[in-house]
Amino acid sequence: MKKVQFTETVMRDANQSLMATRLPYADFEEILPVMDKAGYYSVECWGGATFDSCLRYLGEDPWERLRNIRAKMPNTRLQMLLRGQNLLGYKHYHDDVVEKFVELSIKNGIDIIRIFDALNDFRNLGTALESVKKYATSRTIASGCISYTQSPVHTVDKYVEMCKNLVKMGFETLCLKDMAGTMSPYEAEHLIKGIKDAVGDVPVILHTHCTTGMAYMTLTKAIESGVDVIDTATSCFSNGTSQAATETMFYAMQQYGIETGLDEKVINQVNDFFKPVKQKYVDSGLINPKSMATDSQALVYKVPGGMLSNMIANLKDMNAMDKFDEALLEIPAVRKDLGYPPLVTPLSQMVGNQAVTNVLVGERYKNISNEVKNYFKGEYGISPAPVDKGLQEKILGAGGQPVDCRIEDSRRTGEDFEKAKKALGDLAETEEDLMSWICFPKQAEDFLKSRKEKREQVVKYTIEEA
């Protein structure tokens, strides 16, 4: 019997896409032991924007969050999304930082590390992959991930060649990450068949979104074409800019006679638990109706769910939602100028923010972000296609050329840990605290100060009561 397994995304990408990763641990703690019995291939619960969001918005220690999930889900593979040399931040980190981050991730409970690079520049995956192999347990899986997009330079042959290269590097599974939900059923069929023919028994995973309305058709065609694992979200947190519904795809697979390993009673119990959780955030306005809708125009501007929800939040903060449609139209133009990068973090934020800036200022590239400038300098890797020459000259000067910083700059160790120790002093109690500061200095320092103050208050009240 054919088997297709499921990765549940409600604790990471589903809520990242619908509500900008604002789901606190307390809102799902109770259901974790039940989810542990569902029979998922894995549960994606960490990485992506969760780390930043925990420190910046939720007042949570991301490492403690992971340890708590691990304790309550001992039987399920826990999965994270790692941005290669970017880790979970928005710049390239030194190799010793990447290695330590991977070591701590595995130590604190992660089993599957899905590693990608925003530009599909696979040199940016090497250090993370080597680190996974070095610190792997019997449960650890290194999953190589390709950022899927369409452009004049992104073809089926190109993607098949990428997958072959990932297998040669030593990745144990392959994932196509269709972050904007723009992969059509036709494209899925040709991609999956081509990849399976090229890599043999290496498991292939498809991650897509419902943003454009094609996800269910695309997943079904991918399953017919030989995909091994699909990413889905419990149904109340599905659709819109999120993933397809776990229960719906399970039901369809049953009728096809395809084994999934899922327990129908448990996955329905999981969804019943999350229904009031979702409704709370719909009522509060944190889940915007735009994030729950289907928008076929995403086929034009290629905007992934997390990028869309963040752009909505930013425009609302600036009282500029009237510029939403104009900003969407500007995104593909900026993307073309940057050489057609896939719109995935950190490139999605860079392109989106620059598009919004162009629209709000009323003049294209009058103000250019430091991130875009660094992109043109070569600090993120090689662009898929040539960048706009006029914009390159504006940023780098006449005759200016990008430097291949991945080769020249990243393959070294730095003094990041000493800087973190000096900056934090006694605020840092663990290696994890230091790593949080290295990734997000201000947010981590603010969180650690708050943690210390809360503990001091507890001691004060205890003494007073005594």
C-alpha cells in the first residue's frame, strides 16, 4: 500500500502565516500530549520566525518553549526551519555561531532540521549541514530544502539539478518549499516525477500554501506523482495564507487507499482544541481577514503567507492600509530588479519592505534599505539572475561589482560569544541565553532583563510574606 505522511504546522508556519507568529506557548500546551499520539511524520514547532517572535512579542524564552514541547511530546519528531548561514536572523553568521546554534537546537529537542537558503545558494547550507551531522542523535534528520519560485531562470531541469546536488551534499530528505502557494498541479507533477526519477529512494516533501487556492490540487497531483510527505495544518488554522487542512487531506487519502499513519480521532480532537484559540485571535483582530482569504493575484506577485501577514501588520501600524494594493503591485518589480530571488525570509522582508518604502515615499529607490544595499554587495550570496544594472550602480557606484562575501567572509570564526558575555554579564545564565543575544541582541537583552526583574520580584514577595 502506498504511504504518504503528514507534517503538522499549526505550531509554526500555520500561525506564522495567519497571525504573524503571535501564538504563545500557553495557548497550546494542554493539547501537546494528545498531538503526540496523532501519528504525524513530524510536528513543525520551532525555527522560522518563532524565535524572534518569542523574544520580541510573547515574552517567552524560545529555548524553554522548545524544551517544554519536547517534554510533552516525547514520541513525535519535532521539526524546525533553519535559514542556513542566516540561522533565524537576517544576516550571515560566523561558522562557529552556526555550529553552536545547531548543537543547542538538537540538545534542546529538535529532531528534523529543514535547512534552506533564500537564494538557493547551497554554499550557505554547508556549515549547518556539517553541524547537524556532527551533533546528530539516532532521531536527527538533515532535510535539504529548496525555495521554490517561478521566473525566467527557474525551470524544472534547474530544480532537479538542485535536488541532485543536495543529495550529493549529504541531505537525507528533500523538501520543495512553495512559500507563496504558486506551484500549480501541472508544475507539481513534472517537478515531483523529475525529482523522484533523479534521486531514487530519497524521501521528497512538499510544503505549499493555500494563498492562491491551488494547494489541494497541487498536493493531490504531487501525491499521484510520488511525493512522500506533505505539510498540512489542523483545519481551523488552515487555508488562506496557511497550509491545506490536515483532516481534509487525510480524508482524501483514505478514499484513495493511501496509508497516512494518522489517527482520525486524535487529529479531530486536535482541531477541536484549536477552534476557540483561533476564534480568540479573529475576535481580537490579530488574524486579519485578508490572511484568511484566497487571492489568485499572488500568482503574479508571489507573496508568501508570512510575508503578507507581516506586511499587513506593518501597514496597519503606519495607518497606510490604503497603500496595500499599490505595494503588492510594486513587489514583483522590486523582485525583478534584485534578480528574481525567491520571496522567503530574509529576502521576502527585504523585497516587501523596499516595495512598501518605494510606494510610501512616492519615488522608487529614493530610500534604499541597508539590507538591500548589502544584498547588492554580495553579502547574501549569488542572485538567481542578473540584478538591475542601474540600481547596482546607484548602490555600488559606477563600475561597482558585488564581492562574493560567502567565500571571503563567512568561513571563519568570530568573537560573537565574547561580545555576548560582555554585553549581558550576569543576565546570561546559559549558552542558550548567549545565542539568543547573538541572533537578536536588543530583543534578547530586553527579555533577559525582564526575566531577572520578575525573579527579583518573586524573591521580594516571598521574603515579605515570610
